[in-house]
Amino acid sequence: MYQTIVFLPLAGAIIAGFFGRAIGARASAILTTTFVLISAVLSWVAFYQVGIGEQETRVELARWITSGEMQVSWALRIDTLTVVMFVVVNFISGLVHLYSIGYMAHDPYRPRFFAYLSLFTFAMLMLVSADNFLQMFFGWEGVGLMSYLLIGFWYHKPEANAAAIKAFVVNRVGDFGFALGIFAIFYIFGAIEFDTVFAAAPDQVGKTFTFLNWEFDVLTTICLLLFMGAMGKSAQFLLHTWLPDAMEGPTPVSALIHAATMVTAGVFMVARLSPLFEYSPTALGVVTFVGATTAFFAATVGLVQNDIKRVVAYSTCSQLGYMFVALGVGAYGVAIFHLFTHAFFKALLFLGSGSVIHALNDEQDMRRMGGIYKKLPLTWIVMLAGTLALTGFPLTAGYFSKDAIIEAAFAAHSGVSMYAFIMTAAAALLTAFYSWRLIFMTFHGQTRLSPDDLGHAHESPMVMLIPLFLLALGALVAGFVFKGVFIGEAQEAFWRGALFTLASNNIVADIHHVPSWVVAAPVVMMVSGFLVAWLFYLYIPKAPGNLADAFRPLYLFLLNKWYFDELYDWLFVRPAHRIGRILWKTGDGAIIDGLGPDGIAARVIDITARAVRLQSGYVYHYAFAMLIGVALLATYFMFAAGGIL
């Protein structure tokens, strides 16, 4: 069954990719969708079987690499963490495939699109089922490649090509650190299999190595290098700049990347490697700090964005920060719980945004929307469900998972965790504001659409609405249904070692003993954010513009995303261009070409061309040249005999 779960999407990708033209676009879409949905059903079966007590399983597929001391098998590691990710990846991907049948109905390259979607799914499945670091790296780079191909799917758009390249390049920065971490693991442990490394990790506690006369802790260095990869894949602060630009791809791609595949890879990786991170408090502190900073930073930028997809994109960035806060304070199960619930409501918000864009002739600017809830009542209802879950409305999915992270940050009782508590609580307020801002600007108030566009606005077809209904159901009830197994009384029996914690780590139990005001804080923030958004965008609609004018520098600072793109352009892009131009004009043009093709080689060619002209083919020319030669020789001997020369 596990092989079927993993390889069915690959089979669909191969058939659609190589035989899509032969079987047709519609057949390609139906085939790939069916295969992924079958994998999704089997994933739920595996979730149930492993969750109720089936022991961890290792399915060896083949011997992969044998090179000296390195012996690597291609194997599937099946435990509760794996099956949770199977459910997230396959269920969301299956619904995205189904939604795409309607959304991409008129695209001429549908077979290629669905092949890429299925291959993306397969790469993520390989990542989450990996039994060793090299196999994880294979899936890691696989999702990176497929994100490049899908973000730039509409390659006729320069913006899409630029966004795809940006995502690829920024992720290479993080992946460089991830690769160094894997090299260090093999150097220190002599193996890259998870079980071998995890078993030997306690022996490395407190050990150091010397680099450039500096002493570094072994486990801390390894964990920070690995986390560098997570920062890139999961768009954490400093390596986040690629994520908003990824919106240039088709909306189903945005939903798949943000809800179930690429950006969750970093969260999964840190959770999987908890047997390493638990022994490095310094690395966990860095994870907490980066996550908290990301949660707050992305939420502030989301306040002023006008593209409906970019608002949801920055929301993803912020929610990923929440997950890393949970990981950093040792609440690994809480982080995976939020990853699980977030997949439902974030996919719902992206696909709901796609339904709006589809209905409004590809319009994405919320300033040109408004007053369309009567035209798209079903989309409006499901978007409300997603917004309630994202903002943490009581009893929705986000209420149980996101609020648990805020409580865990407080319960950790450390300096960095208190910083995380303040940042995540503030981000909860901002999240509620920008989420309801999106709803009010898009669906309510005075319409800003032209009469023609308003007249043509229509509800999406059922093939797009059915995934929205299923996701809305998950966004509303997934938290209540699964909180017991993820973070409740049954969590130890559920995880059974898939997530490792030291005996001193009681964070999940401590969550249930925080003060009542800490429990109430996220709800207060949620209500406050809603009220401010209602006041600004429904009751006093001129207030946002007046506030932006009054605080123009701050508004521009947030609108321009803290000027990180401009900063990186000044620090890295422009110097790289200057260096490239110097190497081109001076190194290649003046030196290499000057001495080579334009120098010595050119002179040889010139001399040869002139010499060739002497070969006229006329006998009298040659006789005349011989006479000149004889005259020159006679002259030479005459002067030499006379002692002149």
C-alpha cells in the first residue's frame, strides 16, 4: 500500500508528460487527478492504521548507492509523522488537481501542467517518506525543481520567468547550508541513515570542532546548517523574498506550494530531525527567534497588500513562522498539528481567491473588487470559513492549533520564548485585520467593478466548488476532531517516538496550565482585528486612505515589504552585475579576446591574408620576384665584400 501511495502520482506524471498529446488534455487531467485521489484515500487508510497502533515500518525498495563507507538504500520510513504528511500532501494535491480541471480548462498546455502537479506531489512524498538524508535531499531538490517549472508555467510572461528564477536562486542559498549539514553529518557520524545518526547523537553532546581557530559545538553547527535549508524552503525571515513573487504561477500552484508541499518541507524536516535539535538548545533558540520574527514581519506586510493572492501568500509566510516557534520551544506535535490544520484553510483561501479571479476576468487587485458576495455566494461562504479558521475563531481548526502555539511560547518560560509570545500574539491581531480586510474589500461595500465586469461575474463550476466545500469542512472541524491525537491526552500514544523529546521537555503538558489571560489573548486579538477591519473598510471606508497619508513613510515601508528586495538588489544583484560586466568587458573582451581572437590570432590572419596575395598564379610575377631576390643577394655580397657590412 505504501508503495502505491508514493508512486501513483509518479505514474500519472509519466503518462501525462510523455503521452499527454496522444491521450488528450482532458484524459491527462482526469488520469492524474484519479491517481492522486486514490493515493489520498490510501493515505487516510494508512493514517488510521498507523494511528491506532501499527508499528513503524521500513519498506526497502532497492540498494541505491554503495561507495566506500557509504551504503544507502532507497527505503520508505513509515511512522505517524510520515502518514500525517501523506494525508496532507495527497489530500490537498488531489483537491488541487480536481480544482484545476475547471480552472485550467482553456489552457492549451494542460497535460504538461498536470504532469508537473503530479511530479511535484511525488517529490514531496519522497521527501516525507525518506529514511536517510540523501533521499530527503532528493525529494528536497525535487520540489525545488518542480516549483521552478510551475511558478514559471506561463513562460510567455516575463514576470513569471523572473519569479521562477528568483525562487530557484534564493532556495539554492538555503540548500547550500542544507547540503553542508549533510556533509557534516556523514563526516561526524560516518552514516546518513536516520536511525544510525539519531542513535549516535547523544554521544556528540558537548563535543566541539575547530575551524579557523574558533571552537564550534558539533550538534549546534549541524542543526543550524540544516535549518538554513528550512529557512529557504519555508520562506523564513531573510530568505522569504521568493514566496510572494511565486504568485505569478497559476492559482492552483500557489495553493499546492503554500498548503501542502514546498513551504511545509522545512517544518517537516526540523520535526523529523527532532532527535538532533533536542540536544542543541542554541539551535532551538535560533529557530524560535527566526520563526517569531517571520510571523510578525509577514503579518505587517500583509496589512497593506492589494493583490488578493499576495495577501494570502504573506499569511502563509506568517503562519510558517508560528510553526517554527512551536518547533523552537520543543512543541513538535503542536507544530505538525498547525501544519495539518493550516493545509485545509490555506488551500481553501488560495483556491477561493482563484474562484474570485476566475469570476472577475483574471482581476486580482482588491481595490477593483467589492460588493460581489451576491454574485458569488458559495465562494463567499467558503472564504468566510477559511478566514474564521485562519484568524482562530473558537472551535475552528486555527483556534486549536494556532492558539496552542501562542500558549506554548508562553509556557516555555525563556527569554526568546517570551519574545516569540509577544510577536505571535501581535501577529494574531494583524492576521485578523488583514484577513477580514480581504473579505470586506473583495465581497462587501460599494462595488468598484465596471458594470460590464460586474454583469459577467459568475460562480465557479462545481468541479471547482467541490474541493472548496471539502476544504471548508476541514477548516472548520479538523482542529476539534484531531486535537486529541496531536496534542491532547492521546498524543504520546499517537506519535510513539516519531517525534523525539527529552525527558525534561514537558512543553505539551505545560500548555494546559498557562494563565487564563494567555488562553484568552489570541481570542481578544482576533476580535480586535475584526472590529478594526470592519471600522476601516465598512463603517468609515475613507479611514485607511487618511491613515496611509498621515503615516506615509510607514505605509510605504510596509507596502514595499520592508525594502528587502531593494536591499538585496543593492547588496547582491548590482555588485554581481558590476562584477559580471568587468569580467565580460575587461576579462573576456579586453584580455582574452584582445590577446586571443582580436590579438595574436588576428595578426596571424592579417599576415596570412597579405601573404596569400603574393600567390597570383602568373609566371612573370614569380620571375620578377626571383629577379628582385637575386638583386638583393648580389647587393648584399657586394657590400659585404667591400667591408661595408
